[in-house]
Amino acid sequence: MSRAGWRSTLLLPLLLAGCAGACASTRVLIVTGLAGEAGYESKFATESDGFAEAFAAADGQITQLTGSAAQRESVQNTLTAIADELSAEDRLIFIYVGHGSYDGRDFRFNLPGPDMTAADLAGWLETVPALQLLIITSSASGAALETLKHERRALMTATRSGDQNNVTVFAGYLLEALHNPGADIDKDDRLSLTEAFDFAAAGVAEHYAQRRLMATEHPQLDSPPGTFMLTDLEPPPQDPALTALIRQRDAVEADIAVLKTRKADMTPDAYFNQLQQHLLELALLQKRLDEAEVLP
Amino acid sequence: MMLALVLSVSLMACQDSGLRGDAAAAASCFRQIINTSADSAEIAGAYAGLGNYAAASDWYRKALNTDADDLAARLGWARLFASVHQRGDAETLFREVLERDPDNFAAQLGLARLYARSFDTAAGTLVETLLDRRPESPGPLLLKAEMQIELGQHEAASGLLQRLLAQADLALADRLDALALRASIAELNGAADNPWLDTIMEINPDNGQVYATAAYFYIITRRYREAVALLEQAVSRDPELWQAHSDLGLNLLRVNRLADARRHLETAYRGDPYNPVTVNTLRLLDTLEGFEAVAGERLIVRAEADEARALVPFVQSMAARAAAEMAPRYDYQFTRPMIVELYQHHDDFAVRTAGLPGIGILGATFGDVVVMDGPGAKSIYEGFDWSSALWHEMAHVVTLNATDNLVARWFSEGISVFEEWRFGPAMRTSLPLNFLEAWQDGRLLPVADLDEGFIRPTYEGQVMVSYVQSGLICQLISEQYPGGLSRMLKVYRDGGDSQAAIRRGLAVEPAQLDESLRHYLQQHWGAVGAGLEAFAELQDAAQAALQEEDWAQSLEQARLAVQLYPGYVEPGSPYVTAVRAAAELGDSEQQLRLSRAYFAAGGRHPAVLSELAGKTTGEEQLAVLNAQALALPLQIGLREQLARALLDADQPAAAAEQYRAVLSLEPHDRAAAHYQLATALNATGNRADARQQVLLALEIAPRYPEALSLLVELQQ
């Protein structure tokens, strides 16, 4: 894919970075909870389909559980099956869209039939060897943070605690982050978990500020070092010539990073002149990479 | 006005020494009472006379602990609270006196004074009741005269004061108050001689209070420069007039002398730390230090740093238009820079305006200084259109300066409202329903009394009704008496009152103008007025159908409501309901037609405009995007949309302004904002600044492909 084309195909390579053959595989499980009202049913369906569409375009293996198929037992069975399929190098992305609640003890995913608790989910996920990303967009989802915390698991919730129990808007802004080039702060054509989260969290904050409403959700990201980051999903290039070009590009970027640390000690003219030199060098390297139709 | 703290003959004697300028004798006299009196209330009064309010309060409490029915002590305590700015406690104590003695004259007078200070119409009723009982009593006579001066009824007030000063046994405190009021009238009328002031100075050459009293009347008529001059005299004669220092500080702020204001407020605080106006205003000055000032030759904008640069392009453009178009309409030319302060927090604005939080207005103008709630304090979602409000305030700058602040309140407001309607950013003449109801019910005031609708409203919503009525009168004058508005301003500037302004400016009697307004309203709004009830019913029905998702019914009812009152674009407008219902029905043609009509009438509902921007192109789209960005100037997305449209319309300089605003709003994607600004600057031919901006973009995101391309292009 050429760099110029990334706006139309943005999200998926960024998140899943399609990788044939021996590459690690990624499974996506999207669970949609009970709506209760027609308005919420349509909202949750749109959000759930939005996530499915985003991840499907990157060759992700998607399982969507909605309506009566989204019962506690179905979720357990699906995760058990996934656990058998994935290895430690693989990845699991679990997304929950719907209502959530907190009774002071457990966070509950409001599903048809008996609710699923955060403790249930934590138990089932123990059997899944893959690196995990959990996105829980519901009300009160902050209450699940402690229970689901794990060294091989990144967690994103719509709220900071179980007390924030109003319907949330976080999922909409996260979906926007996945489609909006503006979320990719460093313009490297890869959307990191932090970039996506920051974009969505800023959107949520602005949503409430503009409407002069007290914010009833404060999204949280728990991403322990060493667990997978979306930026790490990029496949390494196979061609040695390209590898050399990428190394050169990385070296120039490292020079820029060093220069930035010296900015305060330099005159503005000297700083920007040097920066320009590095950037022109980078532009040249990037042009050669683009000509080879590579998306590093 | 002096607040009598003392009750007994002995205390009055002490007070009189002070009033004659012998502070040492007064203090000695008060101390003597403290040492010798067996009466707790009298001792409390003596402490109050010495300025030891805490001790005074303790002694009043002690007196009442001994005898809860000691009305003199309770009255003294009430007056003490009133003097230390604790209105609520004062009112409670006056009421407690009245519970024990319902006809207590002093308590009723105390309440009337409290009401008068907060411009409560109950003051007038209470004063008349008191004068019915005791026609020659100094207290109510003084209060009535004061209220008459507030309303500009100088002759009537002079008559009352003359009657009072003729009383042989008038107490010195009352005599001085009466003389101060009479001297104030002379000052307000610009009299060459002021024998009343001379008399006061004969009694006590260091009397500063008389100047503070006169300053009060300048303040309430917005003549702040004159007020400042008098208050400076007041504190120079009597440096311990803490209230005058506080008033001086507040009014120095209004004439943009910030450093002097702080000095006097700090002096006021040292002498009277209980004054909330002093404390609040000092806190506000601390806030102001965090403001960013963007200064130009003709305009200084002060706002919170994160808003200032985002709002400046809009404010500058409006100020330029005000100078080029608005001022000449009134034969005025700006000679000093206009200062615009925009507040992110309404309470800061309120303190800036009145020293106290909780005021209902959203903008105020003091000569060249406009202070108002910015779009960060209140938004279009809450029905606040900050840019129309700013245009309104800019019109006040013109009318106040064109008349040396002598313009009547109703006329200044009228021109401002008329300016909003005819030439403001939204150009809407959407008369609110409560005005139309007041008109239908015959509750509009004659033009000669219209100021009272602002100063002492007698029914809920009358202030708003008076704004609209004043605007309509000015609109009528502009249409039927060409040049009449400017001629009236000149009459005010020469010292004429409203009646003179109407007679000399328009060559008609005020009553004829009232009659013209009746015809004008009937001619232009008669049909709307007649259908008001039906309009309200249709509006409710449309809204109810919308709630029930009966889109067809909602659209039908809302369309009928629009037909009855096509200009109504206030919050709750049937246009908004109709547009939503049409959208739900998938009737995009009708949705577009209604949205266009709503926008043309000055409607600014964000959702309607957003849809309209998406369905229009070219100049029309640009107009909608501009209105949207102006309505919600702190929304980054709207500013970006506008900037893109400006670039497409080959207006790169304007686009660059918008991108600079985007950057000042701290967007999530700063690299893109710098890059976009660079492209706009490059399009204007400013390659040096474009290079700087693209380097800033790439500093954040070195691999940014479009920015790298632009850098290479600029390098070539």
C-alpha cells in the first residue's frame, strides 16, 4: 500500500498489520450487551458493527456475539475455543459494547440471561495464552479495572470507576480515532494504543465541555510495559535493501530526537536549520521507501 | 449616605464631633461612654463609632441576651450588620424587631434602605407608607429624595430636600446627608455654584463623604470618569473612607486604570476587610494577571490565555466593522482603543462588573471598556450568542462616548438592540414571546418612563421587555426619522433628558412617539401578536409529537407555527423541530428549505447549521461555516472546517487566521494544525512563516509525508 492511500485504509493495518504465513494471528471478540431501549439498541449495534468493520478490514478474525447469542455461557464457550486456537505470540482483542453496572463488589456486563462479571471474564481469560487487549465501553466499566489487570493485558475502559454509571459516549470517539488520520499524532501511519486512547479521551472531554454537562465518564487506559502495543504489530521487512533504508531512516529519526533534547540550549535559527537538514534527509529516504511501495 | 450607628443622645453628641471633623474628640467621647455607661446597647454603639465592629457586635449580643425585647439593641445590631455589608443578617434583625413591634418605624426605615440599595421596588412602597405616617420624618424623606435622584427627578428631589433643610431641629447627620444630596444634584447638573457643598465644607472642611455621595449618582448613570474624579477627592479629604476607596477601586477598573484600582482596593481592604466587593475585586485582579492581552492600535482584547488568540480574529473583525460602519451611523469616531475583556467564568465577569457574583446580565460597557461573558462562560447551546452580545456592547461604546455618558439607559440599550438586529453578526429580529405578551397585555411603558423598566422593574421579565421595546423604538426612529438617532444622541450629549432628545431630535412629543410605536407594532407584528396563542399551542404540539416520534405530525405542527411567526428563532424555535422532523422523515428537500429559512432569520442552532453546511456549497456554505465557527468559536473542528472552506474559496490569509486559532486551542493533532497553517501561509506567498510552521509540524511528526513534501517544496 502506498503512503498516499492511507486515509482510506487507515485503521486496520495500524491495528492488526496483516501478516501472512508464520506471523502471529489476532482474534477479535465483540460482545454486545442488552440495550433495554430501542435508542440504545441502535447505538450499541452501530458501535459493535463499527468495531467489527474496522477490524475485519485488517484480516482480523472477528466473532460478534449479539442479541441472544451474547449470553454469559456463549462468551465463556467462545473464549474457551479461542484459548485452544491461540498461542503466546498471538493476540486477542475483546470488546464489550453495552450497559455495565457495579454493585459495590463486582462489575457486571449486562447480557441477556445471567450477567457476566469481571471476575468471570478474568477467570476465562486466564486460559487464553495470547497477549490481550480489552476494550470495555460501558457505563461503570472503571470498576473492572482492578479485577482484569494483568501483566500481559492492556485495558481500556470508558469510566474511571463503578460510580460513573450513566450511558457513555466513549465507544463513538474510539471508533472515530480508528478512522481519523488526526489520531495518528506522529504521522507514522501506525496508530498506537495511546494515540487512539488519547484521541478518544479528548473527544469525550470535549463532548461534555461543549454541552456544559458534568462529565460522567473519564476513560482509563492501563497498558503495562511489555504487553502488546498496537505499534508493535508491524511486520518486519523481508527485503535486505529495504531493511537498510529503514535503518537509515531510523538513524535520522534518532538524530532528530537527540537534537530536540538540545533545543533549549540552541538559538532558534541554529536549531531549526539543523532540524531542516535532518528532515530533508528523511524526506529523501522516505521517497525511496515510498517508491519501493513499502509501508514501514 | 451616612448610616447612623448610634441611638442615644450621648452617642449622637460623640458622632457630631466626628461629623464636624474632630475625630479625636469623637473618639474620646465614645471611649468615655464605654467606660461609664451601664447600657450594653449604648456601649455597643460607642464601639461601632470607634470602628471596632467585633466588640460592638459582642455588646449588642450581650444586650439581647439580657433582654430579648430590647428593640433599640436589636435595631442597633441590624444597622451595624448593614454597615458591614451583611445585608441578610441586617434584614433578619429588622424583621425580628417588626415581629415584636409590627409598626416599628425605625425597623421599617431600615428595611426600606436595604431594599433601596438593591433597587427593589418594595423600597418605594415602604417609604410612602412611612411618609404617610410621619410626613416630615427626615429618614424617609432622605431616602425618597435619593431614589428620585436615581431616576433623574432632580426637581422633585430638590423640593423634598428644601423642605427637610428648613426643619430647625434637624440632627447634624441628617442635615449633612440632605446637604450632600442637594450638592449632588448641583454637581450632576453642572452648576457653576454649589452653596450646599460650601455649607458642608464650613461644617467640616475634611468631609469626603459628600463627594462619595455625588459619585454614587454618577456611577449608576455610568459616568465613571466623573465618579472617579469625585471619589479621588473623597479619599483625599478623608483617607479613612474605606467604602469610597473600594468604590474608587471598582470604578478605576471600569476606566481601565488597573494599577490605581489595585492600590485603592488594597487600602480599602486594610481598613474594611469585611467588604465583599473589595475582596472579590482583589481576587479578580489576581485572575486578570493570568489573562493574555492582545493589543492593537484600535483594540485591546483581554481573555484567558487559552481563549484569547482563538477569539481575537473575530473580535478584531467586529471592531474594525464597528469603526468603519457603526460609528459613522451615529456621527461618532473612535479616538481611543476599545478594550474588550472576555471571561471564561460568569462569576469573574460579575465581580468585574459589580464587585459581586450572581448578577443576571452577561455583558457590560464602561466607556471604552467592554466586559462580558465569553463563549467559554456560556454557549449557544444555552441560548447565548456571544458575538451578537459583543456587537451590542460595542454599540454602547459608541453611544456612551458620543454623549459623554449622558445618554439615557433606554436609548443606549435601544440602539444596541437595534444594532444587533439590523447589523449584528446574526442580524435577527426575533421578538421574544414575553415581549409580545406584554405588548398584547398593555404592559409596555411610555417612552418617557422607559428607564424605570430597567432600573426598577415591576413584573418578572420587564427588563427584557424594556430592552426589546427600546430596540423597536430605535428601529422605528431609524426608519421614520432619518438621522434622528444621531440627533437625539447630540441632545443627550448637551445635557438634555429623554423628553428633550425626542422633542429636539425628532420634533415630536414623547406621547406621539408612543403612538407611533403602537402603529408600528400593529403594522409589523400585528399578525404575530394575534396568533400568539395559536403559535404557542402549535409549538407545544410539534414538540410533543417529536417526543413521541410522530415525525409527520411534528413537521406539520411546526410548519404551521413557523408560518404564524416566521422570524422566531429563539431557543425552542419551531424551525428546529421542523428541521429535525423533516430529517427523520427523510424529506431532505424540506429539511434544506427550512434550514435555509431558519439561518436567514438569524437562527444559530448548532445541529441545524451543521446539517446545512453539509448540504450547501460555495459562498452559501462559507457563510454557514462562518456563522457556526462564530457561534462556537472554541470548537476546534468548526474552526478547521471553516479554514478548509476558506482555502478552497481562495482566501488563504483568512484561512491562516483560522488555523492560528486552531493551534491556540491546543488541538489533539498539533502536527496537522501546524502543517495546515503552513499550507495557508504558503498560499499567501509568506514562505518564511510557512517554513517555520512546517518545521514545527515535522518536529512533532518527522515522518509526516505531506509536511515533508511541503518542506522540500519550500526548500526549492
